Amino acid sequence: MVRLHVKRGDESQFLLEVAGSDRLADLAPLVARIYNGRLKVQRLCSEMEELAEHGIFLPPNMQGLTDEQIEELKLKDEWAEKCVPSGGSVFKKDEIGRRNGHAPNEKMQQVIRKTTEEAKALISKKQVQANVCVNMEMVKDALDQLRGAVMIVYPMGLPPHDPIRMEFEDKEDLSGTHAGLEVIKESEAQLWWAAKELKETKLLSDYVGKNEKTTIIVKIQKKGQGAPGREPVISHEEQKQMMLYYYKKQEELKKLEEDDDDSFLNAEWADSHALKRQFHGVKDIKWGPR
């Protein structure tokens, strides 16, 4: 299997094993699907951490309002009584005004936090350093774990306007957000390797040959953005090691310059007046009280 080290810009994303005989018309959408799936897991984890802290999402017409404004406008959150966390709630006001403040109890909070940590670890960029490949099944597994945790803590479900439920139902609206800019539609995904666009009409082996044990760095981006930046000749870690090596060499040269060749003049055998003082019997005279 050919191993793809997928990057977005200069940042590593994940490792993926594919066959050299795979069509690039199928491969580019697959890479985009995994890439977008990882983003979805990250968005869910972020919102679920807020769910654990401050409870369910307020209706859009109540978000950002003070308690006085809500009372004055006679607004009511009809979902607050329907979507009660298992084991009861504890009140912790959301200062941003997005969530209703009725958070799950400590035990249920731990269920959410533990699950989000496990899900994030499953699709983490650190998997690249650990030499662990990520596939669509692992992304689905992470999503299933998160969905299961929400069902445990909120057996009655979440409001339809809660971003967590919308993510699970693939109804999320990311327009006008930074998260929306990160997503790459499968139909717009384009792969690059060694400053070459991997054409959808070809096979991966047309570029990398028949060697099924090779690893290549591919960059994913949207069509029409042009060629991504080239990979540096040396990695960041290699650059650090080289800088450390040359720093040590520089310090050694400084020390040699300080010592220099005339340091021997301080030695007793190099004293040109030592013989004369010895004949006069004034060698090793100490000037000071006994």
C-alpha cells in the first residue's frame, strides 16, 4: 500500500494508506471526506465541551439577551423542560448567552469530557507522529462515540437548533464562519504532489510508480487555488538539529579563541626570569603575613 502523508498548506493532517492502482478521481474525494470528517469531530468536541459546561443551546431569538430583556419580551425556552440532562442539572450561567445554563451534573459532565478526549485522540494530528494511519472508519467511530455520549447524558435528545444535533444530522450551517472556510467540498478537492497536480483521469501509480511501499506527501486544497507551496528541502526538526550543531561548533571556536596559543605563557616553564630568580635565591617568595 502507498502511504499518503496528507497536508493542508504546511500543516500535517493525517496518514492514509491506499493502493497504487486507485483512480485519483476516487482518491481526491476520499481524502476530502476524511479531512472534512475530522473537522466535524473537532467542531462537535468543541460544542460538547460547552454543552457540559452550560447546557443546551438557547432558541435563536433568545441568544445574547439579558435575563431582563427575556422577561420584558416574554420569551420562553420551550425546550428547557423537554431536554433535561440525565441525573438532573446544575446551574452555571453562560456569560456569552448562547446556552441556557442548566448544565449536566458532575458525573454526566465527565462522560462528555472523557468521550470528547477519546474522539479527539482518535483523529488527532499527533497520529502522524505516531505513524498511525487514519481512515473513514475511524472518523465514523469517533462520531459514533460522541453521539453515544450525548444520548447517555440527554436521553430525550437535544433541541433541533442545537449545533450538536445539527452536526449529527448533517444540517450544520457554516456559512460566514471560519469553520466554513476550512471545509473542502469533495467535488472541489484537488491533490498535489511534488508541485504537480494529480490529474483525476490518471491512477496514483502513474505518478509514484509500482512501488507499493512508498510514502509521499500530498497536499489537499480547493480547485482553482493554484499550486501549493513546495515542501522545504529539510524538515523543521532537521533544521533545529542543524542549528543546534552549528551553535555548539560556534561555542567551541569561541572557547579556542579565548584560550588562544599564548595561554602557555602563564605556565612556570615559560617564565624567562625563572632561572635568574633561582640563582638569586628569590624563587617562590610569598609577600604577605604568615
